[in-house]
Amino acid sequence: MKPRISAWRGVSFIMMGALAFYTVTGIIYSESALAITHFTFTAER
């Protein structure tokens, strides 16, 4: 019973880490895409 609980804790910890990593990567990607589009708009003018 105890190993199963520890395994679930490890899986949940990995899921939380993956979710946080995915969120941070998505924020950075959206910010860079927004900056690139803004830069192209200012460069065309």
C-alpha cells in the first residue's frame, strides 16, 4: 500500500513539473511571437 502511494506522489509531481514547464514554455513562445509580429509591423512602417 505504501509503495503505491509513493508512486502516485511521484507521478503527480512529474505531472505538475510537466504542466509548469509547458505553461512557462507557452508563455515564452507567445511573448516571442508577439514581439516578432510587433517588430515586423514597426519594420514595415
